Amino acid sequence: MAREIRFEVSDEAFEQLERVAAKKRVAAEEYAGQVLDRDLARVRFMEAARSFVAQHAAGFAERFGGPVSHRADAA
């Protein structure tokens, strides 16, 4: 189900939004929704990744060892 959200942006931001949307041949509102969807997808992915690491880091380290040093003088 689609939901509607309303917010204000500066004139400059809206003009840029219209230019980019026109290049993509979509309405400014549609493009803004696509940008928001992509940004939120990235946030959801990062939250899930942090959760996975928190849940499984100890087991992974136990099985495969801890972090490897990447110091320049390690060689």
C-alpha cells in the first residue's frame, strides 16, 4: 500500500529535484519517492548487517580467529 507524505523543501532543492527527475523522465514527486526508498533500503541493510555482526562475531572469531593486523611494519 502506498502512503502519502508531505514536507517542505527549499526552492533550490525543488528546482534541482525537477531537473534530475526530468532527465530520468519521471515526475519530481515520483523521483523523490525513489530516492527515499533507496536511502531507506540502505539504512535497513546497514542495521541488519550490524545486527548480524553483533549476533555472530564471537562465534566467527572463535572458529576463524580474531582480526588480522594490517600494520605497514607487519612484514
